[in-house]
Amino acid sequence: MDLRLNRAAGRGESAGVGRRVAWLLLVIVVVLLHLVATHELAERMAAFDLANSMPKRIEVAYVRTIEPEPAVAAAPAPPPPVARRAPAKAPRRAPAASAPAEPQVAAAPEAPASAVEPPVDVATSASAPADASSTASAAVVAGAAAPPAADAGPTTTIAAASAAAAASAAATFQWPGATRVSYVLTGNYRGEVSGNAQVEWIRIDDRYQVNLDLVIGPDFAPIISRRMTSEGTIAPSGLVPERYDEDTRMVMRERRRMTVVFESDAVVLANGERRERLAGVQDTASQFVQLTYMFSVRPELLRVGNIVAFPLALPRTMDSYAYEVVDDQQLVTPFGVLAAFHLKPRPRLPRRPNQLTAELWNAPELRYLPVRIRIEQDPATFVDLMIARKPEIAAADPATATTVASSRKTP
């Protein structure tokens, strides 16, 4: 009896050991699978973070400032050739009979010079050729009467001369190596706010990086901070964006990241929507530098009443964007009074909720840089950036300075 019990106990112990071994093997297999899955997930997360990380900022030492200097006046348009008129015939003498005299047709008055050179609407690059039809359409968009067909010759001559001058200016324009403009920020966001901002332009050979930074609140504990970065190449027509990144941090809210990718024939918005890439398209950050370039090579664009338009790709939409030169003003800055032209965006309907608009004040005395920027969501929600000191520039071209993660190519 005891022998049978001992044998049964032995079989029970062997079964228990077998179960423990099997359980241990199962645990080991699960742990190994978990490690493999964790490693793969970590690799995927690292790749995701790399693809969605903000571009590396180029570090540049700013050692000099830009001094205000008189702006170069735009060259006046050549006078239109005077059209030869046929000699007037002697009036026909009325017959002795009581027949009514023929009515005299008054000659059309010559168009004044202002009508020959209407306000300009720029919908293409600064160096794009112009023709009579484009000049006429520019006059209509700008709110001026288009010149009559009889004036097509002079208008074409003026447009061609203007295009040639613009092409020559674009060819000789020297892009600076690095420039930084610092601003004092005031505004209203659920109450009065203050802070600082800066716009930074950096060039390495034929590539560029534009950084626009906004900080609301103290630097050590900002309420809101946003960095906007545009990267791409430089062409005769100006900036050609390849990628736009936006990083926003707010107290008590999740960090928000948005990216717009510019492909050769399409623009991929932050929501994944693909749009056809339009010629001359800019992004939220590059538009400020593009406007400075356009005014540098075509100063005549900065005339009250003119309209400057180009396609603009925002994180969630892409559309034609038009700025109108509405006024010229004297701005009081910490280093003196500056003459500046006020550019205001034309309303875009229908207006989307929380849609931002940016008004600019560009100063010809400071290389046409924006010395004031007002970004508004609605009358009660806005920030106003006013230049804080003279713009800073690097000592030399930053080609030998820190590189941009090779200015990252478009993924």
C-alpha cells in the first residue's frame, strides 16, 4: 500500500516539474517576443520622430547691424511714343440750302501718363516677362481702368521695358548670407499679452532656411511659443520651398506639429490633402522674405494702390493670396523714424473660423525688410510685432558655418 502511494506521489511530482518547466519556457518565449516587438516598435517610433522632428536650426553668429539708408527710387517708366494723327481735313462748307449741318465728332482725348502705367498686380515671379494683356488685366485687378486697345503699343513697350529692368535687377541681386530681425510683441489673447519674436534668414549656397519664432509670455515660462521653418532652394524667381514645419506649444495643451511638403508637381498639406503645385507658391514663413526680394528687384511695386499676389500654401489650404499697398506711413522705432509701406491682405471669402491674416509694413530704408507685422485672428485676438533694434547680419557667408542637416531634402 505504501509502495503504491509513493509511486503515485512520484508521478505527481514529475508532472509538477514538467508543468513548471513548460511554464518557464512559455514565459521565456513571451519575453523574447516582447523584446523583439519592443525593439521593432522603438525603431518605428524613432523613424516617425525623425520624419516629424523640426529641422535643425542653422547656427550663425551675428556681429553687425544694417544701418538705415536712403532707398533707391524706382526708375520712371519711359514716356509712351506719341501716336501720329492724320492731318485734320478742312471743314466742309454747308450748302446754301437749309439742310442740317453734319455733326462734328470730337477726337478722343489722349490718355494721361497715369492711365498708361496703371497700378501693378504681380501674380507671377519678379522676373517673369509681361505683355499687353497681362498689363491690362493687372489694371483691372488693381481697380484701374485698362488702357484702350489703341494704346497697346505704348503699353507693351512699357511692360517690356519693366520686365527687362526686373530681369536685370534679379540677375544682379545678391542674396545676403544671414539676416535676423528682432521684434517686440504685444497683442491680445484672452487679455493683453507681451513677448518677443524674430524672423531669421540664412543662406548656404543655393539653399535657404527661414525661421519665424514667436514667444508670448516670459522666455523662461512662455504661455505660447511657436516656431515656423521654411527650407528650400533659391531660383531667379525667388524662393522655391521644399518643406514647411510648424511647432506650437501652449500651457496645459498638447504640443502641435504640422508639416507641408512641396513636391515637384504637388503640395502635400498638413492634413494629408494633395494639391497641384502652382508656379511661385510660397509658405507661411517664406512669404515674408519673398516679398522683400520682390520689392528689392522691383521697387515700383511699392506704390499705394498696387497689388502683389502669389499662391500661398497654408497648413490646411492653398489659395491665391493678394496684398494691397494701402498706405505709406512713418513708423517710430527705437533707432529713429522709418518710412514704411503698409501691405494689407485682401479679404478671402468665405472666411474660415480662426483664419489668420498678416499685415506688413516694409521699409525701403532697411532693404525692404518688414519692420512691423500684425497677425490677426479677429479684432480681439491678435499679435503686433514691432522692430526692436536694427537688423543683424552675419560677418560673412555662412557656407563655412554649421550646415543644415544638409538642408534636408524633401522626403
